[in-house]
Amino acid sequence: MVTFIIALIAIIIIFIIMFAMITYFMPISLWIEALSAGVPVPLVALFTMRLRRVDPYIIIRNYIKAKKGGVDVSTDQLETHYLAGGNVSRVVNAMIRADRAGYYLTFERACAIDLAGESALSDKERGIWKYFEEG
């Protein structure tokens, strides 16, 4: 009887550890958030983001913001910019602002400007730098 209780407690502890690991690698709440926003994201994509050491919360929330703002961008593009050391939120905000202002700004150009920083911009590019400013 005692071994049965010890085995039952061990199984419960293993179940709790497994549940914690699954919820860490597959953030279900983030998946539901994306689904409710009308931006379906596969659970496998969230899992692979964790494996690549990409913060899925940054990527998915900015992906939702981009889709709601009318910007055509993929999670792969956002992940690439994140891994390159760029500020994903700043790029998405700049693209939304540029789109609303009637300025055509590609994702690649926005990423290049973000990674280069203001000091590396030409005079023409300085004019669109205002879209990257916070606020």
C-alpha cells in the first residue's frame, strides 16, 4: 500500500513537471490570443521559436499588430530581424506609421534602417526616421 502511494505521488510530480515544460515550450495562452485576434499561428511555430531562442511573445504580438495595422509581414521575417538584433516592435510601428502617412516602406528597408541606426542614414532616409521614433 505504501509503495502504491509513493508511486502515485511520483506520477503526479512527473505529470506536473511535464505540464510545466509543455506550457513553457508551447505558450497556449499566446496561441489563443493570436487565434482570437484573427491571426492564426500554428502551435508548432511557437514551439520552434522557443527552440531557436526567439521570444514568441515579442514576435506574435507584433505580428498581430502588423496584421491589424494592414502591414503584410510574416512571422519568419519578424524572427529573422529579431535574431539579427533588431527592434521588432520599432520596425512594425514604423511600417504602420509609414503606411498611414502614404509612404511606401518595405519590410527589408525598415529592417535595414533599424539595424543601421540613425547615424548611418542619408538625408533622404533621415526623413523617414521619424516613423521609427517612439510615441
